[in-house]
Amino acid sequence: MFKSGFVTIIGKPNSGKSTLLNRIIGSKVAITSPKRNTTRNRIRGIYNTDDYQIIFQDTPGFLKSKSSLDEMMLSRIKESLKGVDVILYLIPFWQTIDEAYLERVGAIGKGTKKILLLTKVDKADTKEEVLKKLLWAQDQKIFDSVIPVSARKDINIDSLMKEIKESMEEGEAMYDREQITDMSDNLYVAEIIREKLLFNLRDEVPHGVFVKVERMELEDSKLLIDAEIIIDRDSTKGIVIGKGGLMLKKIGTESRKDLEEYFDEKIFLNLFVKVRKNWQNKDSIIREV
């Protein structure tokens, strides 16, 4: 009997959603960084075994509506909660459940199975510290179950997958059994470049950056990629490029390394920096995010 279904991962920024998704899939399908709201898109990771195909949906860590981009991210969270089999709500174990957040994204009141994951438990000083929070969370009676996990240290991931599998129903595979994500190649390239920007620039360039792939074509066994780094302020351009172009070169080198591993091709990557002021409120741009 083959089973399949959908699982949506929700949670505030830096709760560990993308790290968990990558751990379950066993490959990098979602970018990670210490920055808030790293995830902008609904990223699907596809978990395949002989008996199961489970589609996991990573979602943005939405907080407040400050721009059209924020509203788009909220709508993507709400859309990803429709018709799924399991909702995973992630919070670092030292935080408390934010019911207002759950109401805002539309997770409360659904008949869908809801599992609370207390993440990053490898950072706890004692097991008693996690146990106390676990018992407290169970007493709230919002979730069907509560599981303490650490994606980085592989704590209770097997237990989580067992419970998810028990929630799946008989059904056909919805994607090719060899496929691990439904993300387009262009989006994957853009996300990898954005990840390197977030890691290397830290707080100097927050989330006023958008990457757009203008060209990607295979030529003479080489993958040629041209990508634009779009920023929202003139003052940021020099930071992204760096003295003598060194920062842009570093971002390109790191991106190329990851992309060559993913595509298994020699990559030639050209990056260009352009300023589009207030792009977060321009529909023509955010439709491509």
C-alpha cells in the first residue's frame, strides 16, 4: 500500500523551518541563514521511500505587514495550509506558543493534524529544561502532539517522521519518485545567491535584496548564468560590490560552488547589481519573488 500527502511547516523567523526541511529531505532544498525572513517562497521538498511520498512545504516566517512583499508572504502561508494532512508549528524550546500568530496565518480551528515541534533542544543546558516546556505545551491542548527536536543533531527526527507517516493516507505519488523539490532551476539559482548575500553582508544589507536570473543556458558543457542582484537603496550598492569588487566576487565564488554541486555542471556565473528603489511595493517585481 503506497501512501502520500502534504505537510506544511510554519513558524516565526529563525525557528528552524528550513533546516528541518533540508534534514528530512537529505539535501539542500531551502536556503538558511541567521537573518529573519530568509524564506520568501513556499518551498516544497519531496520525501520519497518505497512506500511513501510526502511533500513538505516550507513557508516564510511572517511577522508584520509593512509592504506588499510582506502581504504576499502572508498569503503564501495561508495558501499552504489548505488541504494538507499535517501542520508542523516550530518554536525554539525556550519560547512560548504565539496563538495570535497561529490565528493570523489561519492554523487554528482546522481539523488538520497539528504537531508542535520544540526546536533546537540541543542548546538546552539540561533535559529537565526541555521536559518542563514539553509538559507545559501539552497542557495548552492546542496541538495533537508535542515533540522536542534538533535538526542539526538529529534528535527525534525519526520519531517525527514516524508520526507523520501514520497520518498519511493511501494515494499515488504526485511527483516523480526521483524528484526532491518542485523548485524551478531559475528560482534555485536565485535563492542560493541570496543566501550568500545574507551570510556575507549580515546586517549591512537586510532584506532589501532580490535576485533575478536573466539567463541560464548550457553551452559546450558549461552552464552560463547571468543574474541581477536588485537592491532598494543607492547606499547599499557599494556594500554589495565591496572594495575593488571583492565582496561581489566572494558571493559569486561561494554561489558557484553550491550550484556546481547541485547541477553537476561547470558553472560560469555573472552577477550584476542594480538599484530599484522601493521594489518591495512594486507588483511587477514581487510577482517574481
